[in-house]
Amino acid sequence: MTPEELSLAISACLKDAVAAGEIALAASAVPEDVRVERPKNRDHGDWATNIALQLAKQAGTNPREFANVLGARLKSINGVSAVDIAGPGFLNITVDAAVAGTLAKTIVEAGKEYGTNAALAGRTVNMEFVSANPTGPLHIGHTRWAALGDSIARVLRASGADVTAEYYINDAGSQMNTFATSVYSRLHGLPVPDGGYPGQYISDLGHEVLTAHPDIRELTEVAALPVIRAAAYEAQMKDIKATLADFGVEFDVFFSEQELHDAGAIESAVARLREQGHVFDDGGAVWLRTTDFGDDKDRVLIRANGEPTYFAADAAYYLSKKDRGFTEKIYLLGADHHGYINRLKAIAAAAGDDPEVNIEVLIGQLVSVNGAKLSKRAGNIIELKDLIDWLGKDAVRYSLARFPADSPLTLDPELLKKHSNENPVFYVQYAHARSRGAARNAVAAGVERHVDGQESFDASLLDHATENELLSYLGSYPSVIAKAAELREPHRVARHLETIAGAYHRWYDACRIAPMGDEAVTDLNRTRLWLNDATSQVLANGLDLLGVSAPERM
């Protein structure tokens, strides 16, 4: 019995007690989801709930009387072997081993689908993250949202949401002209102009431009710059996409800001917002009255010289997302973007959306890596591709995923390179590799999950204390995924995988899967293989949500 199943069972018992007049509660006061948790002392049972303490006052009784009524009904549930009342009214519940053990078979049969749920079914989400300027390589400042953004998208999908991961390319504006001028200067052996982009990568881009356009040096600067801008931009985006692929990050859409301008979307957005009554003219400029929606000041959309602002592009981009059918828009921004929150929410409100429902802005704090070196290629930054080469994709991604986004983070390379239990990613990956090794050894010893084509599984045999513990954590996995999706917190998945890994290692040390020596293969061996393989599956599923591999051997 999983925690979710037990929660639903308790809720059903409550409803029955209310309907029978045993508990004086309005039907609407009975929660659909009753919280159950592991008691601190396992001698007190497998699960505990404080629902009696929560609802007794509303029912006009004391918690212990409430618990007595509910406990009597809980005892009749199939799979519950004992219910005890502790303290002021806590209900401690012991689950029948035979029922609990069936979870192992359920997990193996569900395979990659185990843990998925429908909590966010029907939700259509656009999630924008990374969105680095295409004027240079991805660097350490982009690593956190690359890892977390991709993992958040994965847990949202696992909970039933229809998610589009989107990268907004800031390929319009003066920085692109500066980028082109920097490459032009290097092509002609000139120093990069003041305010230009330094680094060897600019010279490398120059060589790529020259390969694509051998006569580029023969053109005048005016004629050459548009060609260089387009070719260098294409080459740099190719590098960014390759780095993201190496990091295991996939985007469904790469959205060009320049295309917004070219399609007249800026002018259209201003007109639409004016129709909503939120645009006004002052001092020759066009403004959006964002103070009506909690912003600290109104924002300029079109400058007095007729040039649109970045804010105007942000408004057009938001409307594009709305027009493409995304009811929820999630923005993942860096630590220096706190000021954008009210502006973006004001755009949503001005567009007729509910800023508390249709838009969500997540801010991530900075990450640093002890001992990381500046890129020889880029000169003044720590490149993401160098971190991948140095520490490995799995170590970086897992380490970034196991902490909340809003906490500053410093990674310790020495720890991440250790093959020991101190290293969290190694600890979890080793548990998976160990489980696969155990399965290979069991099969070599003649242990199979099926005998003569028939399943050989007896859940009642999984009655060791370590098996009960491991099954309980495997059973909690779906609810952890659902909570991680609800709160946009994939670190919950990472921490739960570490808990499962610990429980697996304790079980492995206490319970043999393969028989010793000449001992005959029994149903206990076969049933334990099911539990072993169930653990493998959950660890692999969870690691996949974090974009981390599940090795067969280590």
C-alpha cells in the first residue's frame, strides 16, 4: 500500500463516518488528501496521521474520541494490520507486509511510467530559461537555470502538464551590432573596439565567417557587417546548442527577438495594450501604465525617437506566448533580475491575464565552483563546456539540482570527483549500478522473476524491517514527484533518491537475493529480485528527471 493509497483510504473512512453520523462534520470539511508521514519511531507503525487533531474541534469532540471512531473504520481496510492511538490523538498505522510488498511488482510492471501522475493534467505551460545572449559562449552564470530549468520541465511533464521549453534569443538591439563589429575587427587584425567582446572565441568566429564567406575581407565595413552579424550569430548559436546538448538540456523552441521586430509584433502589441486602455502618450514617448498593477513606475514602450524599448519587446513576447495558447508562462531569471518580476506581472495584467495564475517568475541565486578557471577561449568567464569537461555532466547537473534555486551555492570539485558515499551523485548512481550488478549475479545463480513463463512473486515474504523501509520510500516516490512539480523544486527528487539509495544499501547488506553456495533457489530469492529491480527502476526514473544517467556498472 502506497502513502497515496493510504491517504485516499483514510479520506474514504472519514466520509463514511460522517455519512453514518459517527463524526459531526460537514462533508465539505473532509479533505480529499489526508497527510500521512513516517513516525519517528518505527516501533509505532509504518505511517502516522494527525487528522484527528486537525478536525476534532470542528467536529465538537476531543481528538482521541475522533481518533477512536476513525481508527475503528481504518482497521477494516484491506492491507491495514493494526491501528493504534498515541498521545493526544495521533493515529499510528501498520500496513500488512503482504499488501505492502505488492508494490515491488507494481513498480516493475509500470517501468518508466512509475512515478508519473496526473496532478497537472490539462495545464499548458511555456517555460523560458537560459536565454543567453548569442554574443558569446554559455558560462557558469547559465549553468544553474540550464540544469534546474530542464529538470523542472521534466517533473512538470511527469505530473501531466503539457510543457514547452523555450529559449528566447536576444538577437536584436545594439549588442548584436557590437558583436558584429568585434568579429569584423579581429578579421582585419584590429583590436576589439571599446565596449566590444574580447576573447579568443571572437577570432574563432571570424575564421568561421571567413570559411563561409571567403571574400568577406574585400567588402567595405558597411557591406561586411550585416554578413558578419548573420554568420557569426549562426555559428555562436550552433556552439550554444551543442553545449546545451552536451549538458543534456533540450529546448522545444528557440524564439528569435529579431523576428518579433521583423513581423511587426512590437507595434501590434502596443496597439493591443492601447485597446485595453493601459497605454498613454507623454513627452513624445509611448508608455504602459504599469503602476496600475503594482509596478513602482510606468514603463516606456516606444521612445520619443520612435525606437522601441526592451520592455516593448518583453510585452510583445508575452502576448506571443498567450497567442500560442500557453495559459501558464514560467520565466526563470537570474539573481540580478528581481526588478523584472513586477514588470512582467504588470504586462500580464495589462494583457487581461491574472498575474497570480498566468505568469510565474522564478529567481535563481548565483552559483560558483571552487577552483574553476577562466576560459582560455573566452578570457573573462568560466565556460559551461569547461565545467562539463572538468567535472562531468552528471556531477554538475545533479549538484545543481539538489539545492533550491533561491539558495546561493558553491560547488566543491574535490567532493564531486570522489568515488565515495560523501559524493551525493556517486552515492545514488552507485546504488543503481549495485542493483543492476545484484540482478546480474542473481540471474547467473539461477534466480529469475518468472519460472516456466509464470511470475514467481510472493509479497508476504518481503517482511524484513529493511524491506519494509525500502518499500515505503519507493511508495512515496510518486508523491515526491507531484510535490516537486507543484513547487517547482526538483531538489526534492534528488534528496528522495538519496533516501532510497540509503535504504537500498541497508537492505542489500541485510538480505540476500541470490542463494549462497549450493542452496536451492526459492520464492524468497525470486521475490527479492522483484524488489531489487523495482529499486533500480525508481532510481533510474528519478535520475532521468534530473537529467542524470543511471549507469549499469561503476
